[in-house]
Amino acid sequence: METKPQKMPKVAKVKNKAAAEIQITAEQLLREAKERDLEILPPPPKQKISDPAELADYQMRKRKTFEDNIRKNRTVMSNWIKYALWEESQKEIQRSRSVFERGLDIDHRNVTLWLKYAEMEMRNRQVNHARNLWDRAITILPRINQFWYKYTYMEEMLENIPGTRAVFERWMEWEPDEQAWQTYINFELRYKEIDRARQIYERFVVTHPQVKNWIKYAKFEDNHGFINSARRTYERAIHFYGDDHLDETLFIAFARFEENHKEHERARVIYKYALDHIPKDQAKELFKAYTIHEKKYGDRSGIEDVIVSKRKFQYEQEIAQNPTNYDAWFDYLRLIESEGDDDIIRETYERAIANIPPTKNKQFWRRYIYLWINYALYEELDARNVERTREVYKACLDLLPHKTFTFSKIWLLFAQFEIRQKNLTAARKILGASIGMCPRDKLFRGYIDIEIQLREFDRCRILYEKFLEFGPENCVTWMKFAELETLLGDYSRARAIFRLAINQPRLDMPELLWKSYIDFEIAQDEIENARQLYEQLVERTTHVKVWLSYANFELNNKNDDGLNLSLARRVYERANDSLKNSQEKESRVLLLENWRDFEMEHGDEDSRSKVESKMPKRIKKRQKVIDEDGIEQGWEEVFDYIFPEDEASKPNLKLLAAAKMWMKHKETSNESAEQESIDDRES
């Protein structure tokens, strides 16, 4: 039996998955679809109705279409409106009214449906129907202001003024917004009913008690010539709000009203009353208006009062924002003091000093402490109240954290105040307490100055001794102590003080102390003592300025033969030898330059040539720049000095380098000879 060959299954071909040459985006597809929707289609052919049968047929078909649309979705009010307006176009008013009523049964809260229904009635001059419809609308939806506006407008157009007023009254019972009240007022004003408008305003400002409405009421009275009524309205508004809810806008309007009627003094009184009763941060515009008024109609004192009030307001604002802004307090207090009211000044000072810095850092207390100082000075100099001044100083000292820091100025001012009151015992007690509680250099010096002025030198000596116990490293104290003894003529005590001072293990400015000691010996013509001091000093230090001062000292001391040139030259030589061993080349150059100037003025040719031979050469060289982390930052050029004396003492470096090269060359030649001999043996 012959078998049929089986067919192989078809293999699906792989489609080309590469990107199309022309890419179509979703945006392009949407745009093309939109363009097709917007294509202008030809209008449908016009149909002419020539007999009643065709009209009835057309109306039946349209009504069926509208009814079908309503049946599909009864809640779409646009279908009802279109249906009713079409019936109106067919002069079927009753049918249109029926459609509207059916729509209201579906959604009686639809504002558009009510409006279209009422407009249809009014277009067809169905006044009573429209009035009944508006009554139903405002009864069902009394918060829709549009119904009320349309209803009142219709009644006014019909010249039914009492009916319009009745509608407005019904509307006002619902307490609508401000525009509705203003519309009612404007309606009465159109018919010159001023008293009725005033009555409406009375109800209006009670229903909406905003400041702008009171101002409108007052302007209404003013515009109609009732000046006294307008003034009473402003006054009633101020009493209505009371002192707790006053507004600057009301006072500005009131003052401008008085200003317009040439009552400038009344306006000034209103401004001042407002500034006294309204918080400062809520009266910015009030200040501006008051300033403008005074510039126009006020005198110099009035303008100054306005400026002062404005500055007070600014300072109060700054202080309210930052109570520790002491600069603002200073300016404010200076302004308050210029007015001269002691009670207000003291109250302001108390407010200022109550703002204690929040930290124990002395930096934040530096400005604050001057508030206390100014307070005390005011009580002493201006108020002349001694007891209050003393209380201010005591309160300030009780407030300061003396264990952490203190202010010497307060202690000294307090003591000086007691001295002015001829109470030396109290002043000494104050300064003694300050030294015992918080010893400071300024306190010691101030106390000593007071005792010197009082010529109590024994007390000064005691204070200096305690001062030196407190700070033995303070060179100025030693010098001042010695200066006091010198002025008193006790030179031995002064010399002893200097000796004690230079033997102290630690001093803050020893160079000033030594110079003062040497000047003291020179002033006493003790040249030998001064020379010994210089010798002691150069043993302790090799600073170039010490050697130069020593040389000038020897030069200026004359003997029987004249100037001590040999001694001065010897000092220069010793200084050069001393600085030769140090690495301070700049100091050595400075010494040689001064030595050269000395020889040029006082020396001969040999001495000048000797110094010139010691002068260094200035060379430029490069060195690496290394930062703190040890990383090289590059190279820099520096100047160095080569002294002839140093070069002569060093061996000949070039000769040593040549010898070293010769030895290296010799070793290389020996190694090559040995290598050649080894090669010969192997061959």
C-alpha cells in the first residue's frame, strides 16, 4: 500500500520588528481625530411647511424627539429647557409652561430652570404669572440673590414702587450680604426717600457691623448735607466698638471728615485720642495721616509731637520684635528723656533693665550694663535722687554673676558716686568688696588712683602689695609701684621694687620692665648700676635690640675724654660674636648695619674697613613649600645672607668635592681592570 508523504507544518515567518520609517505618535492620532470632528458639514436642507397638516406632523415629530430625550435621562435640565423654549417658539405658551412645571417637579432647586421659566413669562407679558413664579422661587430658594434682584427689577420696571419695597423688605428679613442692602438703599435714593434710606442704614450697620459700613453711613449723611448727623454717626461707631476693638480706618475717616469741614482742632483731637487708645502695631496708617495733617495745618510743636509719636511707635515695634535689642532701648530712652516726664522715664528704664541677657556670656552683657549706668546717672544728675541712685547701683551689682564675670566700671562708678556724696568710708567698702569678690586689674588701678588723689600713700602701698600678690607677672604694676616710690623720693624702695620685679620667674612684658629699671638708674646718675643691668640683661637674652640699646647707652655716656667710643665699639663686637652662633641672620644684618653707621660717624678708615669686611652678601635661592600636613606645595624664592666670617671658618668645599670625585673615578677604573683580567682568563 502506497503511503502519502506527510506535509511539513508551516513555520511562521518572523515579522520585521524594526522601527517604522515614519513614526506616528498618540498626539498625532488625537489631533487627526479632532480635525475630523471639526470638519464643517453641509447644513441640512431647509424644510418648508405649507399647510397645517405638515405643521402638525412636524410638531409631533419634534415633541416625540424631546420626549424621547427626556425619557432617556430625566435629570438633564437642558433637555427640559430646550423643550420648553421650543414650545414657546411655536406660540404654545401653555405647553411651554407645562414643560417647565414638569421640569420643576424633577429638580425644584435648579436656578437656571427657574430663571428661564420666569424670563419666558416676562417675554410674553404674563406679569401675574411671572410675579407668582418669583414668589414661589424666593419662597423655595430664599438664599439665591439672583431671584430677588430679578424680582425687584421687574417690579420697579412695572413702576410698582410699593410692591418693590415690599419685596426688598421680605429680602432684608433674610439678612443678605452687603450688596443687597446697598441695592435697597440706592432704590430709595432714586426716589428721594432720604429718611427711608437712613432707616435702612440703621438696620444695615447692625446686621453687618463692619467699619466700612459705618463709614458709608456717615458719608451718606455728609453727602446729603447732614453734618451733625454724620458726626454723630462717627461718634456712635466709636462707642459701638469700644476701646478693645477700635480700628484706625474709622478714626482716619472721622478726622478727614472734620478736616474737610475746616474743623482742624477737632481732627487733631481725634488723631490724638486714636493714638492713645489703639495699639501701636495697629496704627501705621494713622501715624501717616496724622503727620500729613500736622504738616498741612499744624504748627512747629504739633509737627514735632507727631514725629516723636511716630518714633516712639517705631521703637516700640523694634523692642516688641526683639526685647534684647539694647540699641533700640538706648534710642527710645533718649527720646523719652527729652520729654522730661520722670514717671515715664523710670517706667521705661525698668522695662529696659528687665530684659536680662539669656546667657552668661560677657559679650552679650556689654551693651546691657550701660542701661544700668545710664539709669543711675539719670537718677543722680537729672532726677537728683541720691537714694534711688544708690539702689540702682546695688541692684545692678546684685544681678551680676561675679563668680563668672564682672564689670569693673560699675564698681568704680558706684565708689565715685559715694565720694561725690562725701562718703569715703562707703566708697572704700565698695572697692574693698570688689577686690575681695572679683579682683581685676582695672579695679586695683581705679582704687589706687582714688587713694592717690586723696593723698593716702600708705593705702596705695598696701593696695600695690595686694595687687602684686594677685598678679605678680604684671610688669605695668611693678613699674607703677616703683614710679610712685620715685615720686615720693624713696629711691631705695623703688630700686628694691625693680629688683624684685626682674627676679620674677614669669613676666608678661619683661622688656618694658628692664627698660624702665635702666631708665630709672640713668635718671639717678647711677651709670655703673645701669651698666650692670645691661650686663645681666645680655646674659639672659641675645636679642639684637638689647645690644643696640646697650651700645647707644655706652655711646651717650661721656667720660673725661669725651664719648665712650671704645666701650660702644666693644659692645658691637661682643654682639656680633654672640649673634654669630645664632641662626638669626636678619638680626645680625641689622646689628652690622647699625655698627657701620656708628663707624661712619665716629670711626676711622681702619674701623670702617673692618666693619665693611664683615658685611654679608645677599643671595636669592629656592626652597620647597611644605604645608602643615607635610605635603609639598611647590617652590618659592627667598633671600639669604652669606657672611664672610662664616665662609672663612668653613673648609674648602670645592676641594673636598674634587677629592671625592677622584676617589670615585679611581674605584671605577679598578673595577673595569679586574673585569678585563677575568675575561682574559676565561678565554
